[in-house]
Amino acid sequence: MNFAKMYMYSDICNSERGYSQMNIGKESGMFFKFLKGLSALLIFTLVIGMIPVYSAYAAKKSYTVFEKYDDGYSLVKNGEKYGVVNKNGRITIPIKYDNISRETYKGYFVDAFFVNNGEKWGIANKNGKFLIPVFYDDIQQYDKGLYKVVKKDGSGNEKYGIINRKNKVLLPVEYNEINDFSEGFAVVKKGEKYGYIDKKFKVSVSPVYDGAVDFDKGLAIVKKSNKYGYINKKGKAVTPIVYDMAYAFVNDVAVVIKNGKYGAVNKQGKVVLPPEYDDIYPFSEDVAVVKKSDKYGYMNDQGKVILPAKYEYAYDFSEGLGLVRKSGKYGFVDKTGKAVIPVKYADADTFSEGLAAVSNDIGGKYGFIDKTGKVVLPFVYDSAESFNGGYASVIKDGENYTIDKKGVHDPH
């Protein structure tokens, strides 16, 4: 111990205290050491305490806000890397990922983010906890809390499965396709064959078909050996799989094609219209135009022919009436096939807003009739279009007009 240095220190600091120089020097030296130790501890504590503050500040200055969310969280970017911060600017998901996107459900943000690193994807909540590790080649939202995940096999082919937010596998990652649910079932493809799974992700119909579509009105169209038919939700064939094509049901009937001819079946699989027609057009107001030997008629949604195919042409039903043409003249029938407006007009359009434009003579004038055939607006127009929004476009004496249902010209 250097008493000389201690004496000098004590003499300067404590010469007026009246203590012996040696004792004062010794005690002062010990006190000085205590102060030095305390100072070192305080400085160390302050430095350590400042590190998070400095780090947070530095981090805050090192990113730009890429997208803000209503709950106070923000997607941030530093260079080509992304992360997430909370409303206080604290980083919750490190800024080190190649891509991050907020998960949504039915148009609303949820508390999770899709996270991408390299070619792999995972899901983290907004506080940075990974719900699904960055492991899959792709992740797509399947339903609330459910995800369709993708893994590539050794040949680079994508395989699909379903997992939940707890990373539990509900459907093994071994399918080539997984459709959305329809009426409680989803089409899946395994290898080259199609089947169905239920809401519990159990296989309800084994993948044995060459093609399959979603269930609709309790039935689904399937394809096997290039032929089509219908099955129910138990996987039982409702019709034989013998048709060249099968279409979706409209109410209780579906159009099918066999040997190039059109017919119809009901939901019980019964043939209600033999496949002997050249065409059956799409339904309009539960009625479909049928064609046979270049003549036209109508079939209702029960598969019953309400008007035999004997007209030159038949148009889609509109406002409960069908426009037909025979021997160059036009008229209207109802859904029972009864002629309610005689086939007598040289030209006619379908009904719209309760009125139809018709012409008495070829190249003659047009007027408007109601559904009883009564003339509502006289035959004074060179041409006339259907009413829309209470008005119709017409030409009279070479001038274009817009008229209301009373025939009054619209000043606009």
C-alpha cells in the first residue's frame, strides 16, 4: 500500500478535521476504493440499461413502414427484408424474411402473418410466435383456421394437404388437388383419380373417377371411362354412368346427352325426357327451349314437354311468356303451352316491364302491347326497342326518341 499517496490525498481533503494523518489517509484510501467500485457498477448498470433503448432506437431508424394496419401493427421493410412491429415500434417479427403478408378472412385482417423465407412458408401470429413453421412450399388459407399446404415431391410435383393453426395435419399432404367444400363435401384428386372428402377430412368417396365436380342439390356429376353420370353423397350411382355429357340440375331435372341426342333425367335417376332431341337450350324461368328436326318447342323443369317442337323458332321465356314463330308470324305462349297472344305479328320482341314491341306488317310500323295482347302504344314507330327502367328507344319519322309507357317523349 502506498501510504505517501494516501497521506497526500487525506491531507488535502481532511487537514481541518484534526485526525492523525496516517489514520485519515488509510480510511480515505478505503473510501476512495469503495467510490471507484460503486462508480464502475453504476456506469456498467447505466450502459447495460441503455442498450435496449439504443437498440430499439437504432432498429426504429433502420426500417421503413411498408403497410399499416388498424390494430396498430405495421409491416416494415429494411432493404429487401420484411418484419412486423407493434404500435410502440417494437419489432415482433424480425426484419429478416423475404416476404410477409397479413392473413385475412372474409375481407378482415386476422392476428397472423404468412411468412416466407427462401422458397418456404410458415405462419406467425402478430406477436412473433410461429403457429406453423417455415417449412412448406406454399400455404393458402382454406377456411377460418385451416390451411391448404403444399410440398413438392422429388420430381417437383406439388402435393396438397390440410392443416390447422396448431400445425396438426388433418388431411395428409399427398393429394394433387383439393377443391373447396360444397354442400359439406370437397373434390380431391389423388394421382389421376378423383373422389370426395367430408368436413371431418375423411375420404367419403374413394378416388376412383376420371373426373368429378362439386355437389349441387345433393348430387354430383362424375366421369368414368369417358362417360358421365350422377352420384349421391354416399357415393352411390343415382344414374348409370353411360352419358356422353351430363349437366347440372335445374330444380328437379338435368339435361343429358347420349349418342349425340339430348334428353333429361330427374334426381331419382329416372329418364323423364328420352334422349331424342337435337338440342336443349339453357333454362330461362324454369323453361327450356327444345329442338327436334329443325323445329322448336318447350320443356319445363320437370322434364315435361309443354309445347311440342313444331315452331320455326322459340325464344327464351321472359316475364312468364315465350315468344314463338310459325309461318313467319310471331305470337306468345304461357308455361302450360297455351297460346295467349295469337301468332299474327310480322315482328315482335320478348316482354320487358310488362310490354312488348310488335309490328303488324313486314316493314311496317311498331307499337307496344301488354300481356293480354291489348295495344297500349299505337303502331306509329319506325322501330322500337324494349322498355328498360321505364323508357324505350324508338324512331319516329326518322327521329330518335326516348318515350315513357304513355308514349310521352323524354325531354332528356
